[in-house]
Amino acid sequence: MIEVINLRKSFNGQEILHGVNLKVNDGQSLALIGGSGRGKSVLLKHIIGLLKPDSGKILIDNEDISKLRGRKLKRLKERFGMVFQGGALFDSLTVFENIAFPLREKTRMRASQIRKTVSEELAEVGLSGAENKYPAEISGGMKKRVALARCLVMSPEIILFDEPTTGLDPLIGKAIHTMIRSCQKSYKFTSIMVTHEIPDIFSMVDRVAMLYNGVIHAEGTPEEIQTSKDPVIHQFIHGELEGPISIN
């Protein structure tokens, strides 16, 4: 489904991605881990087509998204959904209106069908009854669930999550991860999640990839990553890695 090949990207002369290689199969969920400011969100923005690489390829079903233009790019982007770190809700719209927004903008669905679809998604994320509330009236955890419901209404094949539990207390964060995993199994979408929630995330995904020094340093099952003897991985997942270390 998704293959990143030797991806390189620089900003103001500083190379952030030094040749990233990554593959995510259809229906898989992958956690992308690594230190803050190391390029994880930059990689997500390349995969969804928001940034163009300096070199390399991003293949979605063997189509290089970085080479597409116009209708072909638009059609490919419609297969994606993205849940941003802050939720990116419209403050002036109710919960119902936020979730209905993409249906009204991008489809010809009738108002009655929109109401039915939004109600179903609200139930899926446990927010039935919150339709008429505004973002300022709901908790941080509820905002994350609204953002997920807004994404799910378009039935995307691929969903990218950029730190979906940032700013939440550990219990609420774990509940959001559990809900995302449940939705992933129900809807069978492919997902990549940038996260710092270690070790909780290991029980929520199929694969884990670690971005370090601008490349994918390691990739494997959660068990393989957790039991790795690699000092970079070991120190990171135990909260000891602050910067480059010697691995001699």
C-alpha cells in the first residue's frame, strides 16, 4: 500500500530526512517513533502529499504521489484521512457540523443521509448526544474523538495520525489509542501513527518503525522492538535517549 524509497528532504540547507525507506502493507497499523524534532511529522506530510521530496519516491499502490498533479493527485489524496495533533476542529461549528463538514464539501449526499452517517460515526467514537456542543464546551479527549469521527465519515483507506494523544492525561490517552485500534480493526484502514506514548503504543499496532538521524533505524513487530538489544532502541524506549549516542 505505502512504500517510501530513499526519501530526502532539507529545510534551509539542513537535511532532515537522509534517505528514509519504509513499507506499510495494506491494512497494517504502524507506529512511527523517535525523538522530538527528528522529522516524523515531516515524513507524514510527504506521504499525504503536503510536501515534495528533494529526492526519492513515495509510492501509494505503486503510484508516486510526489509526481502526480491535478486530478490524479486529488483523487489519490481522497483515499487519505489525517488526524492532526490538535484535532484541527472549527471552533465556530458544532460537533455535528464539524463531522458533517467534509460530507457537505466533497459529496452530494442528501441532508438526511448526512445526519444518519454523522450519527453512526458519533456512536462509533462514543459521542452520541454531543452533537450540538461546540469545541470549547468539550474536553480534550472528546475533541480527539470528534477529529477521528470527521476523518472516518469519508471512509479513507489510509489514516495518518500525528500524535493523537498529545496533551491528554495517560488514562484518556490510552482510551484514545484503544478506540483508534478498535476503529482500525472495524474499518480495516491502513494507518501510520506518530507517537511518543511508549510503552502503551506497543499493544495497539502491528508494526513499529524508529526514525533516528534522518533514517529508519529499525523496524519490526512491537515484540521485536521491545526486546531489541540495539542500544539506540533500548535507550529510547526506556526514556534515556536525548541525542546522538555512540553505538560502538
